[in-house]
Amino acid sequence: MAKETAYTEDNIKSLDWKEHIRMRPGMYIGKLGDGSSGDDGIYILLKEVLDNSIDEYVMGVGKTIEVSIQNNRVIVRDYGRGIPLGKVVDVVSKMNTGGKYDTKAFKKSVGLNGVGTKAVNALSEYFRVESNRDNKSVAAEFELGELKNEEKLDETSRRRGTKVSFVPDNEIFKKYNYRSEYVEKMLKNYVYLNPGLTIVFNGKKFYSEDGLKDLLSDNIRKEDRLFPIIHLRGEDIEVAMTYSKAQYSEEYHSFVNGQNTTQGGTHLTAFKEAVVKTIREFFGKKYDPSDIRKSIAAAISIKVMEPVFESQTKTKLGSTDMGGDLPTVRTYILDFVKRKLDNHLHKNPETAEKLQRKILQAEKERKDLSGIRKLARERAKKASLHNKKLRDCRIHLGDTKKERNLETTLFITEGDSASGSITKSRDVNTQAVFSLKGKPLNSYGLSKKIVYENEEFNLLQAALNIEDSLEDLRYNNIVIATDADVDGMHIRLLIITFFLQFFPEVIREGHLYILQTPLFRVRNKKETIYCYSEDERRQAVKILGKKPEITRFKGLGEISPDEFKHFIGDDIRLDPIMLDKTKSIDEILKFYMGKNTPDRQDFIIDNLRLEIDLAEELEQEIEA
């Protein structure tokens, strides 16, 4: 029988605001991360500060916001009303303190719970807030949430507004780095949702005149649109939609009170239902919902009173009511879409005709695939019982609703040796391994039929559970783990081609990565340093002194499981796969994966660096 543990007053602890945030940061900002994913904590810190500046613009003050990020120091300056001078310290350091509890001042605010900037303060090694108003200024400096200095000026010529500076704490955010692509995506969303607002980021201006119409214009090239973007506006709702000729999947961008709800919620569910219902009634045909929504590209933004989100990071709307005297979210969106979209289709018969042709084509493709789909599903189901390719984990993305900050990962590896090392090193709860047999098929230019006919593609699709939509994706992160040689690079390209061709939303939503593994192990009798680049190797040689032992890892199978666990644990290094918005997916695939062309040959020659050159350089440096 276990010995009884004492339970006294000494066991009861009360943490102050900053201690609680630092001990449980995930409760306030979601996952931590290192900046390789768009929803990592360092971007949430920026968002929390920006939300306050956006709310000033919504209230009619401050048309410009300036954002600077240099050496991981973030500065956000707005020209709003400025924080009331007597409350500057309280607003950033006292929980449940803020102006947004007054619904008259902030009726449909982005941030509502008085936590945001306190979390930024507590999780920053340096934090400074400055408020300028009424020709006076108050500033306060903090370290890890602790007030270090307060400055008050009775006379100042500074323009009114608020300036916040912070440096995230590298004890909490390990080896983090802001990626400008993710910051720019966030800022673009802010200007799409607030036409007339200018945001300047490191000297680059972002501005939108037509809101969500601009969002779709920037994401889908004119030649890839089935018809001109339909743009519908109401008092508390905005919708933009078209269909893409270049993709199979559905693409949605959803927002509530200016917040990008990446996981959707009640408003997105209602919008999907409304589109199907309206189009069915317009054509008087009971088309299958999947045929109606195939290749749709849409954006929806609504404003609700006191929204209820399913987490502090506000990525999924849970509210069912619009607030005030308005009906439910579902009823409001159904009525709006029915009225506005139906009206647009009646006024634009050419658009309606193109839409109906697309639906009929989707219906034909679905029926043509139905037989092979059924066989492929049966094969995948049978294989999943004894699938040698997939070594699954215990927890999946759909299971993590109670533990929102838990990351689940699928490693796609080549061959048995590499998958063996990862399988032995992985966390069996959250990390799965899918092993490829040799090089997969080049899927460029092929129809989706090949996904069902090709065993590896079919089993990979089944493992990810993305056949119908991304909603049921089983892993947060899909990580390509191949050797750092020519064959490994080719396999990476072939896997990326598969996703670009058939499931681009996996890349667009930031789920696909390449695993960085060390190229070198540099060690002496006292210390071992793993190096991921030539520069890191040079630094390691300098640190360890004369003639250390240098091992060049050519394949993942050469790294022992004991070593491998260091590279897929807390210190995992991932490179996100991102889409170049200036080029269409078809252009990218045609250049890299289509027939060999003189342009591609020139590109390869200009960028080729032989392994033998690197080896000779390595020998020369060791001798030196």
C-alpha cells in the first residue's frame, strides 16, 4: 500500500499574475515554438500588442501603425488616443484590467479579456510601454513582468498614441527567430479587415482598399479564377468568394472581430451550409455539397458582441449568437448569403453558368472516381490493420482538444534504416513515422485518380485523413525527413509535388516542413557539437581547438537512435514549406517537375555545388 502523502497549508500556493503566466504560458498564448510555424507563441505576442492598436483604429483614431522587428526586438507604435496616463502600469501588469470591459467604448473588440499585453510583459526579458496624450507622456520598463523603471513627462511634443517594445524571453522561447513571411501574412490580414488602415513593417507598407476582395485577389491569380470575385458586404458581415481552376480543394479564410480564426468555428460552418443551400435553391437541383464546394476559395468576416472563443489564442469561434437584438450566427449568415449571393447570380448569368458547369464537372469526376475510391479505401483500411509503412502514435490532432498546445507529428522517411532510427527515438505518444519505399511517383500533371491507384499515395492520404478536407487532419506537423544528398533532395521534391498537386492547403495552412538534421558531428574527448551548416561546423572547430574528430552524416540511417532523439525532441529544427504568392502552383510545378528545359538546366548549373568541393574545403580547414 502506498504511503500517505502529507497535505497541509504548505501545499497550497498562490502565484502572482506574472508567475502564473510564466509557469503556464500555453494557457495564454498557445504553443511556444521557435518561430518556424505561423501560430508559434512569438507571433501571438506580436498579435496581442497589435490587437490594441487595431482597436484604436476601429474606434476612429490612428490611421497608421508602425511595426519594427530587428534582432528579435519588436516595436509597435500607433497613433491612437494613448493609454490613460494614470493607468499605464496597471494596463500591462494587472490582470483583468483594461478598457474593453466597457462595451460602449469597445463594442466589437478583438481583445476582450484584459490578458493580452500582460502575457507579453510576463514572457519578455525586456518590455517597455509608452503612452503619449494631452502633451504629456508616461513610460514604464519591465523585465520578466517586474517593473524596473517609470518615467513621467509633463511636457512632450511627441504625437499622441502608444508605443510598445519587447524582446521575447529566450528561456521560454528557445532559439526563436521571427520569420518575415509569417509577420507579413498577419499584417496583410489586418489591413484586409480594416480598409483604409496603413501598417508599415520595417519600411514596407501594407494597405487595402477593397477588404476581403483584395485578400482573394492576392491569393488567387486572375487567370486561375473561374469567374470574377463575388464581394458581398453587410453591417456586421463581409464575404468574398470565387472558384479556383488550379486546385481541387476548398480554401477558406475566416475572421471574427478582426481575429483570423484559423480553425473556423460556428460562423464558417454556417457559411459553408449557406453556400450549398443558396446554390441548390438557385439552380433548383439537389447537388452534392462536395460538388458545390469543390475548388471554392472564400473569405468571411463577421463582427459579434462579446465573442466566445474556444481558447485564449482565439483561433475558433464558439459563439452561437451575434449579440444584442441580432439572431444566431447561423441564421444571420444563412439569411445574408441567401439574399446577397442569390441576387448576384441573378444579375450575373455568365457567372451562374460557369458555376453550374463546374459543379457538373465535379459531379462527373466524383462518379468516375467512386469505384476506384471504394477499392482504395478498402485497401487502405485493410492495410491500416497491419500497415508496415505507418508506425502510428497514440494521440492525434483531433484528440488534442483538451490539450490544445500538444503538437502531433508525422515523419515521412525514406527506406528502413532512416525510419528505424526515428522510430526508436520518437515520442510514441505524439510522433508517427511513415516509411516510403524508394522514390515516390512524380505526380505532376496527373489526375487525382493516381492518388487512389498508387498504393503509397493512397496509404499516405489515409494516414493523414485528408481525402475530403483538412478538417480531419491527424497531425499538426507533416515533416519530410530525408537524407541530405541528391536522392534525398529528389524525394523531398517528389513529396512536395504530391501535396502541391493534390493538397496545396496542407502547405498553405503551414503544416508541411523539412526536418533539419546535423550534417556534421564535431567532438573531442570532452564535448560534442552537432552542426547543421558549414558555418556551424567552422564555429565548432574554433571552439573545440586543434584537430577535433569530424564526422559527416550522409544519411539519417548513420545517426544512432541515441543521437537522433536530440534532433526530434524539444530542440527539433524544422524548415517550413511556404508558397511563393507571386507564382501559381502550376508555374512552380512546371518549372521544377515538368519536362527538362534550358531554363531549368541553367538554374541547376548556376546553383550547383559539388560534394567534392565541400570535402576538399573541409580537409583544408582541418589542416589549417
